[in-house]
Amino acid sequence: MRKPASIDAYLASVPPDRRAALEKLRAQIHALVPGAEECISYSMPAFRAQGHVFAGFLATAKGCSYYPFSGNILPALAADLAGYGGTKSALHFDPARGLPKTVLRKLVKARLAEIGLR
């Protein structure tokens, strides 16, 4: 995958079902962290606050993934993430179902606390 120039450029290349889920996720992240800066980190759409990347996302072949940019967050929230697939660095979710706002809030708040921003 080539590094996209922006989140808009990345989303333009994503199939419609996954694009809609990721656009919703993008809006939710901005609502949770007003003033978050959009960026591309590790070739994926990401969000930065006070110089620290705290969230990112990608469309996958079968769904979508959320990245907390920390190896500690997903294990720490394992009980809240039961029923989701993933890897040690990514939480996988079904684009039709989306990532619930309550789950996203916990993920973002945990990461911001980890980097000393909340």
C-alpha cells in the first residue's frame, strides 16, 4: 500500500461499506477529542493530540480495524472488547455494525491517559 496523502485520499480508495463505517469512526474521534489533528502514521489514517498519535484505522479485506497505537490498550480493555476479533495491535470490527461509541470512548480515553493527556 502506498502512503495516502490524507485521510480523505485514503477513504476515497476504500469500498463504500467500509468507507461509511470509517467516516463515522472519524467523526466520533473528532467529537471525543476536539482539535485532534489528522495525520498519516505508518501509512494509515491516524489522529494526533499534542504531538502524540492516539488512534488510527484501516479498511481490511473483510471489515475494518481500529489501532490504539499502543500494545497496552487492547489487553487492558479485554473484557470490554469481548466479541471482537483482532491482533495484538488492532481491534477488528464489522463495518455494518461499526464500533460502538462507548467502546471507542474507552479506547481513546485509555490511550490519552497512557500518554498523559487526560
